Amino acid sequence: MATIRLGDTAPNFSADSSIGEINFYDYLGDGWGILFSHPADFTPVCTTELGTAAKFKDEFDKRNVKMIALSVDGRASHNEWIKDINETQHTIVNFPIIADEDKKVSNLYDMIHPKADNNLTVRSVYIIAPDKSVKLIITYPASTGRNFHELLRVIDSLQLTAYHKVATPANWQHGEDVVVSPAIPTEEARSIFSKGVEEIKPYLRMTPDPSA
Ligand code: BEZ
């Protein structure tokens, strides 16, 4: 079992999926990726999550993020379950679900937490940058469905801070003011951020979202 930390290279793998054999890196190409695990097929919370994820695909596409789910059941089971998801969630599942029957990928990504459940994966989320580095890890318990608005919000923050010397404050949403990186002196910040810099404290400087 591997421990994956922020900044590590996301391990590559080949695995069966609802759309056939997949190589993870080939699937991601040179864009961003989001890998999220589900405890099992034909479970209620997972059904709502996958339906929601399918409805959010346009938003992930806009941000150049490829989605890929995982559950520890096989391809035939996934494809039967997908019919139920499409029917009950009024959508079409439009991304692959890894069929991780032998738990190879779950173990590689440390998605099984034995004290929570010995056999099923917890709800892990990994966001992976184009250079294949891991940018975000979140772990939810099986009983809590994920908030896909929050995942998009984090991707907006990650993509903004990858290109600008800023960080995003609590509850930030795209378009709202951001924090100037602490490493930049205020005078330098004023020359970098043409929209202006407000110095609230020497360590707390705000500037309008440079991407908005
Ligand atoms: C669910 O997806 O509904 C679920 C899965 C495992 C445990 C609890 C809930």
C-alpha cells in the first residue's frame, strides 16, 4: 500500500473499466484529472454522486479536467449499474468507472481504510495536474456524498494559483478578490497586479482575481 502525498507523482496504472481497458496516463493526456472512488456499485449515495458528476461534466470539460471514477466491482456490474444511474438520476454517465475487482488501484491510491471498511473504498478524491503531480487529496466517509461544486471551486483555485502568484481565501469563488502570495513584498505586488493591491496588514494583501 502506497502513501500518496501532495506534490507526489500520481502513480500510473492500467485497469479494466466500464469502457474497456484504460491506461490512466493515456486517458488523462496532457490535461488535468480527477479520480474519485466509490464504495460499491448499486449503493444509494454513490448512485447520486455519479449522476451528479455526469451532470457536471461540461464544467469539468471547460476547465480541461478529465473525470474518472472507481469502484471495486467488475465491468459487467458497472454497466448494469450505469443503466440505473442514467434512469434514476436523469442523465448519461459520460466518463469511465474503473472496475477494480482485484483492488489493485484502490491499494495503489490507499483508498481502502480498514478501520472504516476492510473491503470497500472510502470516498477518495485526487486532483492531478497536467505534469501528473497530485494537487489535492480529500477523503470522505462512505456515508457522506461529495459536493461537486466544491470540487470545481478547488480546481478553479488550483488553476488560478498555478499561473498567478496568489492564494485564494476562505469560501473564495471564481471572480472574487484573492490574497497576494506572502513571498511577494507589497511594492513588488503593486507592480505585478495592475488591478491594484490593498494592504490590510503587511502579511494580508488583497487583489482582484487576475483571471476575471
Ligand atoms: C452509498 O453509496 O450509499 C453507501 C455505500 C457504502 C456505505 C454507505 C453508503
